[in-house]
Amino acid sequence: MEKNNLEINDRTQRYFGTAYEQIKNEKVLVIGAGAVGSEVVKNLVMLGIGTIYLVDFDLVSMSNLNRCVFFRPEDHEKTYKVHAIQQEVQKIWKHVNIIPYPMSLENAPEEIWDVPLVILAVDNNEARYYANILLLSLDNPPFVINGAMGRNFVEIQTLLPKETACLLCTWSQSYKDALLKKIIRESCSDFFEKTVEKFPSISVLNSILGGIISSEAVKILLGYKMWQETKQWQKEQEPFLGKMWRYNIQNHEFILAPIHKNPACIEVLCK
């Protein structure tokens, strides 16, 4: 047996070649450590991403176990999701640095935004609203991949705030007003710590969504420096920047369509 075959990332190194070293040195921010977030982290770790900032205020619950490979029954209501993921990752991928932030997004330190890529793996628009404000307030915002899913579909947006549409460009004023009223009504002190009512979900959707998000993430990490200089991506590694991808698991229909920057966006920082 060849010596290289004993390396945990041998096949990944063969796939990426010399670019693998670049991947190992990159940082990614993942917001959300539930069903989608844990799947994304699993993929990023296996792909060799060197550092992952992971933000989520929630504890593991029994309902997470059928969709999250990192959680255990003994974690129920005792272990923060970010800590459970960090502990399990370190058992095998000791070279990966998972930096956990067991807190709500608005309480996380500014250092988490010093990354080339942010992945939103949350199940509520309150967090997206707050993340959007923070991203637009930065002089040079990072790329952002926004993942979402319903009962029978998954959807991904790959954006660069200020350059493409922002996360709110497709929102109406009435929806924003209703969302803010809901947040204020629930609790000012627990801002963004409430989640929407849980809808039925199966692990297949998490796997599909996590896989496409991770694929887009690697394309961005391999090519963002070139894009910043030339506005071009590496050949055959172009992410669908400024577009939305949606896949329906029932009828296997999918859509890839542009998300146009809205000159009348309801977010002032976007306009």
C-alpha cells in the first residue's frame, strides 16, 4: 500500500492537487449548527477547510439526532450544538480548527466576520435580517451563501452584498414590518433567540442542501482572490454568484435563476 493512501485526506488531495493547500489555509463562518449547519460543517471538514467559526446559541435536543450526525442522546439539553460538533470533529480531523461561539449572532464578536465566506444555515429570517445588516455595514463584505428549505424543497442563494442583491432585495416592506413586529412582540431582551414553528423535515433534504452549499463554498474559496482582481472565476469552478438555485425533491424539478439587485430594496444600507 502506498504511503499516501494512509493519509486521511489523500483522495481529496488528489482531487484538488496543489489547490488543496489553499483550502487548508482558509477560514469560513457558519451561522447555524442544526440540521443544515452540521451537514455543512461535516462537508467542509472532509474537504479540508482549515478553520471554521461556528455560531449557534442552541442546545442539542433529541429531535436533532435523526438529522445531525455529530449529536448524541447524552447531549440532550446539556451540550451546546457548537460544542458537540467541535468535540466530534476533533476526534478524527485533529488538523481542523472549529472555533465555537455558543451565543446568538448579535452577541458574537466582530472577528467572526473577518472571513472570505459566510454560510447562513439558519431556520429563521430574523437571523438573516441581522446578518444582512452586519454584512452591508462592512467596507468589504465577504461572499455569502444562504441556504433554506421547506417541506419538499431546498434553496440556495450565492451573493456578495453591495455587488449583487442582498439578502433582503426580494423582501417586501409589509413582510419586513410584520417580521419586526413579531420580533419585538416576542421579547426585546431575547432578540433573535426565538425560532419559527418547526415544520416536518427529513435528513435527505439536509444532505442535498449541505452538499450544494459546500460545493459552492469550495468554488468561492478557490477563486475569490482571482475574482477580486479580475472579476473572473477559475475555469470550471464558477459559483452561481447572484443567482438562486432551488430543487424540489418530489418532482425533481430545479430552477437556477438570477436574483436582481433591487434599487428599491427595503434595506437602506443596500440602497
